[in-house]
Amino acid sequence: MTSYDFRNLNDKEFELLCTDLLGESEGVRYEQFKQGRDQGIDGRFFSPLNGTTILQCKHWIGSPFSTLLRRLREEELPKVTTIAPDRYVLAVSTPLSPHQKEQIRESLSPHIRSCGDILGADDLNALLRKHEHVAQRHYKLWINSTAVLRRLLHADIHTRASVVLKEIHAAARLYVETPVHIQARSQLERNHVIVLSGAPGVGKTTLAQQVALEAVAAGYDFVDVASIEDAERSLTEGRLQVFYFDDFLGESYLNALSGNTGARISSFIRLVRRSADKRLILTSRSGILNMGAATSSRLAEVNLDPNRLEVEVSALSRIDRARILYNHLWHAGLESKYVDKLYEHSRYRNIIDHRNFNPRLIAFICDPLRLRSVHPELYWHHVMHLLDNPADVWDQSFHHQLDDYGRLLVRLVVSNGGRILETHLRAAYSRFLAIASRNQLSGHREFVVSEKLLVGAMLNRIVDPARPTTLTVYNPSLSDYVLPQICADTNFFHDCIISLGSKSAVETVARFMKSGMLSRGDASALGGALLKSVTDDIVSFDRSFVASVCVLHQTTSTDETRDKSNLRNCMSFLLADDLYVSSDTLFLAAEALGRSDLAQGTAKNLAKKAIDSIAFDDDIRSVSSLVYGIDDDDPEKQGLMDQFEQRVFEIAEDDIDGFCDVAAVLSGIWEHDEHAAWQALTDSIERRLDELEVYPGDPDFAKELLRRYNIADALRRHGIRDDEYDDAYVSRSSSYNWAISESSDVDDLFSRP
């Protein structure tokens, strides 16, 4: 039997629910009033036959019954006596026994006719079970119903995903459903893929999480994606799955733009678009997404524009902003002496109307844990300072609440792309402290002590029994704050990267350079210094790290500044017989070798190892320069070229839809025009081969591919666009339609009893 928990509602949301539910139950429309306008009235209905009915709602969860009874007698009885309605109905969010109802009736006598006009939590639940569509109109109530909770509890999901899902569900109490939520939900169901983009702090991650939570409640399995490998590994045919990929370009920016990661993400997006039982929710900073689309041919080809939804603070109405602030104040657990400061002179208006208002800042100013060093008398000054200077939101915590060792750990995590295995962080921390010039730090040196101080404030610690423990930055805005400090000191940055010894850390350098945060000159100097440090102790480093450093140096140096001697030493190391334990290392080495002037003598050996490992079309580009760069008089060259081109054929044949973006190519072609489709697909395949720098010896390469492809079926799928969709779970009406109307005054929302 479904039951509903009212604790996630604030008092105004509870009033809206009760007026909606009682009106539905009695077949009437209750007129709504705010406490600031009509004392003692939350809803009113007038009938010529029965006169005026007044509804009063009390959301005092956690208060003992004796307190409830006393407050009703002392505060509500005088009000209702003044109003003198023909009928008075009381709804409370706590359970009531028959005896307690009788006590309330006597306390409010003679205004309550019978105990039937006193509704406790059990009575409200009974009405909601009769009128389930009412519950569905109130998102935070519906998402916390036992029916939904059972789906979440019994969902077939991985342990880590289960932890993330529970965190998302717990965060629903702070969530305010706005029109963009309805738009996002509808767009996801229509297109199967949605990319929520926006500036930092606008709430795109929270929105993505709540839309994913709705999908899980509708029967989808939840997959939390930290990398494209997670998505590919978790994909299960025949199951409803929703994939949640937060900041999908942020952590692997270099690969997302130029390596096989970008190709794999693009292929996965195409796959989900074609799959009726899959949903994909992505988030990205607007700037990063725009740069990715402009510089990555693979992302440009997949054309994310139809799937993109920009989340903007400017789209929030004034009452939306007010609801966000009010909801945080209700649930955050701030002491009244802090909250009172926001009510003085209606200061909440200044927050709502501030030019820098965004949901992330609201969460910060309402978080009791971040106010431990802020005296109540200074709270308003603290709030306005953060709103006026949003970049300083982390300044107090980072510089005044952490010691040198704590700041070092945060900088190491940020330098690694914002995510790192705990064991790797511990090792990097030890290596950094072993550097002679870095032994003058002060504070708690012990790793465990520093980590405990950071978790929950600066870092997230993700524990999964099935996987190694991982640490991530608490919030992307922390990375935004720390990154300029790291870039300003390239010697410190160098020591961080060497200590981390990871491909992710090297990718961070490339990301900084592409964003303009790190000048090309500084990036070149850093790449050269890293190459020298790696060569000096090469056996201590992972080969993927060595290959990444080689690529970085080659892409940031000139012919005059390139360190060919150290590159040659690294290449010898990379070409060791026992090298290739991972394909990532293989293709990084291939790219590094292909960029160098050392390719003639060593390309053949690497090409032999690389060809069989090609799994994705963008792997092809890393190998092509090696194969075609072999000396023409080498007797093995033709055989390797044939082997390479055969592997390319197999990759393309396995997924022609993704290889040349069949959906885009055929979107403007009539479904019966197979000749036009054949020509368009042939041209597309040949263009793709040129992009991958593949020059087949067989002139009919593209035609042979298409002879094995069902063009008629592809035309049926993509030749005609059908905008009619069956919205599986979009039919749930939005509580936003029942929210406080735009014409309501913000002061009504913030009115106190």
C-alpha cells in the first residue's frame, strides 16, 4: 500500500498540497490565501448552501502532540473565532489518534463540527491513495512515496550507482521544480538524449539528477557514469537504463576533443538515440561544450544541438528564486538567529534580486557547516560579500580553515582532473612531500587526518565495496577557484604532475592551455620540464604517463625547442616488448611516435602491435601515420597496409551508422530514394576516411561497405522524421502548475505565522 512522507515538503508546499487534495476530494476549488494576507486561512471555499469553509494547514512535523494542542488553542482559536466560518477544516502533517482528534475538536470548539474535519497524516494518505494523480502533481511528495522508494530500493543497479542514487534522492528535499524541469523531462523522453549546459552554479547537475531520479521511478535502471568505459561496460540489451554522465567533457578534455574518448562518446550518443529503452543525461559547462563542438570533428558530427538545453538563471522568475531560497532556509537547519538576519528589513529580497543569484550560492549561504566561523551578527555581511564576490565562495574555507597539507591534497585532486583513486592520491601525496624543496609545509602531515578534515567540505569520498575508493572535488566551483592558483606557479604544477604520474594530470595541462588559463609559452616550458623529469627516472613511471608527456611536449614545442634526445629515450622505453597492457598506452605511444621524426626506424614494430588492438574509429588516426610512414622499400609495408585497411573495414562495417553518421546523412532524403541514399553515404564514408587519414588501395572500399548494409532499412529509420512520441513518463503533471502564481508577492512566501 502506497504511503507518502510529508517531511520533504516545506510549510508552503504542504499548504498547496492540502488545498489541492481537499479540493479534488470534495469536487470544489479552494481559494488559496497566504498567511501574510489572511491570518488563519490557508484555503477557502464558499457555497450558497453551506456557507464559508475555511481550511487551515499545520506542518509541524517533529513537534510533540502537547505542543501542537497548545499552539492550536493559543494561536489558532483566536483567529478562527474572529473569522467565524460556517465550517472549519484542519489538516496537520503528523499522525493523529481518535483520542487526539477529539482533544483538538474540544480545543477549537465550537468551530470544528466533527472529528471528520480534522485530517492527520493517515487521513491525508488515504485521500492521496484515492487521488494518486494529485500526488503526481507534487514532485517532492511523489518522489518520496513508498511506491517510488520501493522502485529505487529494488532497482537492479551497481553498488556505486546505488550510493549515488540515494544521495540524489536525499537531495530532493532541497529541490524546487521549475519550468525548465518539465522541459528537460519532455526533451529527454522525446530525443532519448539530453545535454544540460550552463554556467557554473546554475543548477544543471541538480536538474540532471532529479530528471534521472524520475526515470528510475518510472522503471529505468540507474547507471552513474564516471567515464565512457563505465557506460559501455554497463550497457545491457533489453533493459530500461538511464545513464547519468555529469560534466562529461570536463575530466577528459584533451581526449574528448582529439582522442578516441570523443569518438566513443559520440558513438554512445548515437546508440542511445536509436534505442527505445535507453536514456542518456549529460551535463557540461557551456564554454567547454561550445569549444568541444568547435574543435572536435566527432562531437560536431554527432550534432548535439537538438539534444541541448541551456540552463540559465535568467530564466528563473522572481518567485522561482524566492522558492529556492525559502526551501533552503526551511530544510538547511540554520539556527533562527541566522535566519532572523535575513528577515530583518525583508533582506531576503536583496538576495532574490541580486545580480549574482544562483542556486549554488544559495546552498552555500544556507549551509550551517560553512558558518561555523561566522558570528550571527556578521552573517548578513557574509551573505552579501559572497553574492558580490562569488569567486570568493571558497576563499574563507580554503585559506583560513585548511592547513598547508590540506590545501596540497585539494590541489593534487584538482590537478588530476577532479577525480582520483584514494590509493593513488596517498602515493602522490607521499611523492610530493619527498621532493626536497617541498618539505617546509605546516599543519597535520598525516594523510588520514588531512583527508578526514576535507571529506564533506572540500572533497567527496566515494566508497564502493566492488571498486577502489575514489575521491572527487566537492563541487566543480572548487576547481574553478583552485585552478588559477595552480597555473600561476608552474614549478608547483610540475611537481604535482610528476607526483601524480597520471595521464589525467597531463590532460589537465592541455585543458588549461586550450582554455587560455595557461599560456602556450608556459605550457611549452612545463612540457619540456616534465619530459626531462620523466627521462631522468623513467622506470618509476607508468608508460601511459610517459606517452602522454611525450605527446604534450610535441604539441607545445617547436622544431627548435623540441628535446629530441629525451624523446628518443622515451620512445625506446615505450617500445619495450612487455609494454602493451592497455590499449590507451598503445595509441598514446602511436600518436607520440607518429608526431616525431623517429617514425621511420621504429614505426613498423609499433604498427604491428597496434593494428590488432584498434577498437574504435578514432584509434585509426593514431595508427595511420605509422603504417603509411613505413619506408616504401620495406618488403613488409604492403602487407601491413592491407592488414590495417582490412581492420578499418571491419570497424566501419561493425557500425556504419556511427562511422559516417547515417542518421544525419539520410535525414533529408526521401525514404524510397535508395539511389540518392547510396550516393550520399558513399560520399560520407569517403570523407570520413580522409579525416582518419586512411587511403585504401581498393577504390571500391566505400561501395563494398554499402553492399553489406541495409540501406532500405536505414531509410525507413532516418528518411522520414516523425515528431509524434509516446511520452512514457512525461504524463505526470507538474506541481509547478500548482505552485504559487507569478502574481503572488514574494513577501507572502516569506510570511511567518
